[in-house]
Amino acid sequence: MSSKTLAVSVGASRITGAVIESSIGSLRVVEVFDIDRERDDAAGLPGSDAIRRLGPFDRVIATLEPEAAAFRILPLPFRDRRRISQAVGPALEEHLPFSLDDGVLAWDLAAPADAAGAGVLAALAEFPRIEAARTRLLALGIEVAPQRLLWTPTLILGAYRRALGEHASFTAVDFGDGGALIARVDAGRLAALRIVAPCDDGLLIRNTAWSLATISATDGELAGAASELSFDGARVVAGGRHAARLAPLLTERTGIQTESLPLSSPAGELDGRDWRELTALAGLVVAAGGDAPAPTLDFESGAGSIFSAAALSDLQDEARPLIRWALAAAALALLAVGIDYGQLFAERRALAARAEQIYSSAMPSPSGGSGRKLKMEMRLRELSGKAGGAGSPLALLAALSRDVPKNLEVVVDAVEHSPPSAKVSGHAASFEAVTKMQQALQKGGAFARVEVKDVHAAVSGGGVEFLLDLATAPAEGVSRETSSGEHPGATVEKPNLSRITGGGRS
């Protein structure tokens, strides 16, 4: 959605302005008006009607005449806006015939951030002057209060610098309706500024020549006379509505050769008008786009504030190198993090492969990628219970071989193992032998219970047959018996084991 801006320069006898339509990323001048009050009033054509018909406007920016403000270029040695805002008021007040409390202070750096040198252009406009400028706008039928009230000399200088180059060196002489503006720019930095009030042509040329002499002097010394000026080949550029008439008179008086401004407008197309005659308006259009070079003094929105558009622009210029370094540092940090994560993922994959290898060597089936630890712990408990626990078949046979006396005639025919109990069947020489075997097993401590379920004479007529019911002792009992490090299976060499025959089951 586009907005409509009125840029208007109100003088004592003339009103010039432009209607600007702007949207995101674009700005276009749709109409330019130039009202001569004396001529139009004589013809019965009030200028307010011509401006009112162009509205309504979303925004209004206007000029403050040159003589409305007292100014000074202050050679402050720093460029920090916070420090400047604290120091510029007292530094300017030393050169003024009135107090800071009597007017509005505006200031800006005398050069852009990338230009060499330091310095601040500061000006103070008294409150009655500001109110008079606002009243003149209301008299034109403009219902919107001005958002910006820009000092005309800085607008003219901005248009010159845009046309000649922001880092160019030149001396500007602008002959407009408000008198003459003389400024010296050294490599983009405003070095000197003079304003000559409107007067007759002879006096205006003489005062302009004298102003040229003062700004061309070196080491603070003024040249003796205008006719003795020597600019050492300095570039003098003349513009303004009356430049075609007054520039030759200046050359005739001083011998200084002037050149005209370039034909190409720094503010774009101005509705077919020659911008060299509307230098203040061209500078106003450039400022409306938010791209005016420093210095630009604003007495309405506080250009001297650290929160102004000029301040933000300077902060962007100063921060641009830091932003480049910050982006480089961020890119390097991301690269380092990426490399670290790559190494971590590679190590993680290597560890996962090793874990799978270990798991596969101990387990009968693959892990499927999860739960390895839990499955291996369960498997370990299972194997430990079978290999070293008192309830294992091997431990049961070892306990029988160890605890039954060697001289006891006992033969084990079968063992049925059902943890935590077991049934042992066999035959012995006598009932007494079975009783002694029961007592020996109870005394050995490998079994929590030793019970003779059945004992009877053998059918064959020799000895007796028996059936024992055994209950294994807790695992700690077994570990206590084998704490010397000897595995229970190491007792298989005992002679009794050779008498365990038949189809043992476990």
C-alpha cells in the first residue's frame, strides 16, 4: 500500500513543493508545484487552493528558512552520538546571544561515518521561529502537522553532494530566493558554511565574494580582499534559481570561474523541472526518502537525538564491519559444531558396532539394536545360576560325590533334577548304609533337606533299594563351601562318582 507525502518549501515570497508517492522499496514524485505569491495574489490565485486540491496527505515534511537558526561547526574530537548529545549544547551556547532554553537544538555529524575528519554542525532555532514556520503551513490549508522540519542549508548541501559525489571536494555557491549559501566541502566533510541574507544584486555579490574569502582562508586568517582571492584550482560550483544571472557577476567581480551543477537530478525526475533551479526541493525529496547525507538538521523530529534516523543510519554504518565479522564467527562456530557432531556420530557408530559384536558373541540371536544391556544381564544371571549355583545338576552330582563316604557301599542308579529339589534312586548293601548316607548328606550342608522316601529289600534278594528326596541349599551356602576358588566340579575325581551308574536324568 502506497503513502502520499507532501514535501514543501515555504519562503517569504515563494512556495515550492512536491507530492511524493512511496511504497516499500520505491519512491516517485508525481507532481511539482512552484507558487510565486506576488504573481498569483495579483492574479487572484491563492496558493492554498492549489496545494489543498493535491491532498489529503499521509505525511508532511517542510523546510525551515536559513535565517531562522543560529549555527556553528564545532570541532568535537569524538563521533559517539551519546557523548555528542551531552556536549553539543554547552559548546554551542558559548557562541549564541541567547540561551538553549529559548529554542530547539538540532545537530548532526559534519561528515558521513566513512569520511575522514570529525566535527559537528549544530544549530539552535528560537521557539517563535519554529511556531512561525508551522503557522505558515497551516495557512496553506495543510491539515497534517509536519513530521519533519528540516533546515534549508543542509538540504541544499545534501543535493549538491549527491550530484557531485559524497566524498568530493568543492565549494558550493547557491543563489536562491532566500539569499546565497556558500559552503566548502573537503572530501565529504563540511568545513565551512556561510549564509547571505536576501538583498539587491550588487550587495549580494559583494557579500558572497567576502564569504568566499573567509572560507578559503587557511590557519584561521582571512584573505585581504575578494579581488586577491586564490583558490589554488579549487572547484566552485554554482546553482540555485538565480545562478544563471548572478554567477557571471560573481566571476566578473572575483575572477573565480564557476561551473554548473550536473543536469542529472539526484532526486529523480521532478515532473520535467530543472532541479538546478530547485536545489532546496531536490534535497527535500532526497530527505523524504530517508537517504539524505550528513549533515541534515531536523528541528521537528529531533535529528540530534541518539534515537533519530540519522543516528540509526550511523549506527548501521559503524556496525556493518562488526556484522561481517559476526557472520564469519557464526559460520566458523557452525562449522566447528558440525565437525564435532560428525566425530561424535562416527564414534557412536563404532561403539554400537562393537557392542553388537560383543552381544552376538554371547547371545544366540541378534539384538535388534536395543535392550542389549538388559538381555545380557538376564543371560548372565541365567548362566551364573546354572554354572555356579547349588541348584545346578553338576553341583548336585559334585555334592553327592563329595559328601558320601568312600567306604560306603552305595550305588546311584538315577537322578531326577527339578530345582530346587531332586530325587536320587539307587541301591545299597543294607538299611544301615542308607541311613549313614542320609546322615552324611545332612552333615555336608549342600542340601537343605535330605529325606528317605522309600527303602526296601531288593527284589533280586541282595541289599536294599532306596529313594532320596533332596532340597538344595541357598547359593551362599555353596559359595561358602567353594570360597577357596575350587569349582564344585573339581570333586568328580572322588571314587564315589565312579559308582554313579544307570540312566541319570537332569
